[in-house]
Amino acid sequence: MATGVLVLGLNRATRLLGHLMLTEKAYDATILLGATTTTDDAEGEVTATYAVDGLTDEAIRDALSTFVGEIDQVPTAVSAIKVDGKRAYQRVRDGEEVELKAGRVTVHELTVTDIRGPEVDVRVRCSSGTYIRAIARDLGAAPGVGGHLTALRRTAVGRFDLTQAKTLEQLGVELTLVPIADAARATFPAVDLDDEQATDVRVGRPLGITLPGAGEHALFAPDGEFPALYEPTESGARPVAVFVG
């Protein structure tokens, strides 16, 4: 039911994952109105059904528009959020009642791409921590007809999208990887070093240079090697993470 982009790191690139700007995600999803489930998606048990005869396309679009921007969203009960040290989804599986607190998330864009009776296709661009299942649940709750997710495809994570993705079958034939230098240059402001500076960076020495902006920068040796991430200081730049040596 859920497919799409998953960013993985191998070897030293696993350390880079925590620094990559993967906080924005994009999804294509299908919502079915007229029924609620225990998991807010099609893999759960149906808990109630409702008539949707009087529900108009305009009402659906109006309800979805209220989820755009910064919103307080109650996560789905089958989330990985810990409640007293135990994952919420495990508590649900164990038959417990789970009530989670609302969290602030940002939905940058929510577009209706098709409506086929009770089925609604949407395209969502949102912050990390946003639950598309919760949007499906809340869309159904607004007009009182219930709703749940029937299909979900993550189309982008940060700067990585479906054009770069490979299926497991494809990777089984040929393991295609994005070089760590390419991932860093695509994600962070890039600074090209001379040979002397690159030598200092490889051992994590501070640099007396001015970085072009705030936050983490990817530094590159003259041969294109990516040795480290640096951030600005009052006197120059200091290492955040060194990936060589």
C-alpha cells in the first residue's frame, strides 16, 4: 500500500544522513471516504461506515484546504511515537487504547488531482512528521463521513525524488549509488578548497575562511573529493563532521 522514496546511506555515508536536509517530503495519496479503520489506512479493520451520497466535490476541496499551512495534527495511533517507553503502534496491536497529543506540522501544498466519487487523489508537500493517514482521517471527520488512506507513494525526500530511485529488483541486478560527494553538493552550499586548505580539512582543523552563508557547508578538495561539513564561526569556519581519514 505504501511505496516510494527511501533514502539510505552505505558505509561512511550513513553519517551524512543525519545532516542531509530531509525534513521536507512529498507524497501522492488516495483517500477513501465513507469508512474509518483502526489504522487510518486500508490495512486496518473497518470500525464504521457512513453514507457519502450528499458529499460534493466542492465540500471535499474546501475541507482539504483547511489542512494547508502550519497545523496541529494528532498523529495516527499506529505511529512509531513512544508512549511511556513503548511504541504507539505496539500498544494498538496489544489491544490498548492510545491517545496521542497533537503536534505542530507544516503542509506546504495540498492539491486535489482527482475525485472519483468517494475516492480522492491528493498530492502533498509537507514537513517531516506529517502523517498523511491523519489527513485522510481528518478529511473524513470534517463532514462526518469517515475516511482512510488506501494508497501512498512518497515521491520525494528532501532533494531526492523518484527520478533517482531504484526498485529492489533493479538494485538486485545493478547496485546504483549516488556518490557521497554528489549528495553533499546537491544538498549543501558548496565551497571549493585549494590543496593546503583540503589538507587541513581532512584532519578537522579550523579554517580562516568566510563561508558564503549560515549553517552547514560542504567542502570540496581540488580533485572533487568531499572531506567534510563545516559551519561558520566568528573567526572563520569549524568542522561539523569529517568523512575522510
